Amino acid sequence: MGNTSGEKPTVLIFAGHDPSGGAGLQADIEAIGNNRCRAVSVITALTAQNTGKVGSVISQSADAFSEQTDYLLEDIHIDACKIGLVASAEIIDVIVQKIKPLVTIPVVLDPVITAGTGDPLNEADTPKLIMEKLAPLSYIMTPNCEEARRLTGAMEPDKAASILLETGCKAVLITSAETNEREIINRLYLENGEKQDFPWKKLPGTYHGSGCTLAASLAALLARNIDIKLAVEQAQEYTWHSLANAQQVGHYQLHPDRFLELTGDTH
């Protein structure tokens, strides 16, 4: 699993395009590049959004999506895959068809249901299809606490994680599993029953693209053949620093700075 050749690994991204660059495909490319991998990508959907609201989401046609993916896969070796926004059942079906043969690579599934602004991003039946079709093919899922509830119907993170693991994925990282006024706790669940908490200092802002940053950096670290627990910790550290150094690019949510060196106390 992952790349051991010494060459820069390649991560395949399936994600939507956010014109603001805070989230989506551009966020993924930045995070993957800054974690010493190269990114190749296929757009799942075009969005009209900024740092404060989403106007529309237009899914790419399944035929065009399939053709673009085929051209990549026949030419380029893939070391990991990151799946973000999927806006239609047809796109989900194509993704399943394309990644099923790639059985040895880690697939990081970020089950995007709503934007950070709270706006819906896909069809009403998407959570059900994610659970039935994409979760079983994923190595690790990275839902936030609300996404975990929406996917499973379980209010408690531990129960939600148990349901997610039953789909066949190997690990689940639930972000903001617990919060208080000083810190947030992200919780990793492994298929062997092991559980690990990661406490992080709470930051004051609201951020556009934090989940994309985490999942994409994790995919890059796994592509480099880093152990799952260490990769999860390093991806969180990278994400925390990108948020701590976020900038006010627009008028609303802050834009993570994904071009950085890791320094300072985060825990």
C-alpha cells in the first residue's frame, strides 16, 4: 500500500471545484503538494460559491467523468485516492467502477454532505449511496461529527463509527467528536477495535476547506506509505497549522494557508 520507490507518489482526487479556492479541488491540490506528493484530478461537480455561501452545484456528466478518469488511469500509476464531493448517483457509480480494480491503494473518503457554510451540496439520497457504495471501498473515512450522524443516524460518535466500520472500511476519523471551550477532540477508530483521541487547541475562527485539507493531506501521507496512526496525526497537525495561519481572503470564512512549515505547539 502506498509508494515505496523513492519517487514522488501520485494521489488521484475526485472532488468538486470551489471558485474561491478555499475548499474542494484546489484545496486538495495544495494540501497534497505541500505533503510531498503530486496530484492528478477529475472534477465531480462545478459549484457557484464563495467563502460565505453556495449558490449552485452542477454535477459533471457521468460519461465525461468516466472518460477523463480512464485517460488518467491508463497512463499514470496511482498511489492513493481522495474522494470528496460527489453530487450525483451517476458519479458515485462511475467512481466505484474505476476504483474497484485499484485494490492495493488507500482510498480516503471525505463524505461531504454540506459546505462549511451549512449549504447542501448534493442530492438527498447521497448519504445512503455513500454508505452503500463508497464506504466499503475506502481505507479510511474522515467525517465530521455532523456528517457521521447524517450518514448513520447515530447521535454518539462511538456508535456512528461502529456503523461506519461495519460497511467494510478499515478506519474512521471523526473530527470534533468532542468539544469544549478550550479544545476539540478528533477520534480515530480502527477495525480491530482500537480507539485513539487527538486533542487540539480550539481556534477562534470559522474556516473554508478544513475537511478537504485534512483528507487530502492524509491521502498524501498514506501514498508515502506512512503508517495509518502516524499519518492521521501528521495530517491533523498540518491541518491545524493551516487553520492557525488562515487568512481573510473574502468577507466570510477564513481561507486556510496550506503552504507552510510545521512549527509550534498544537496540543
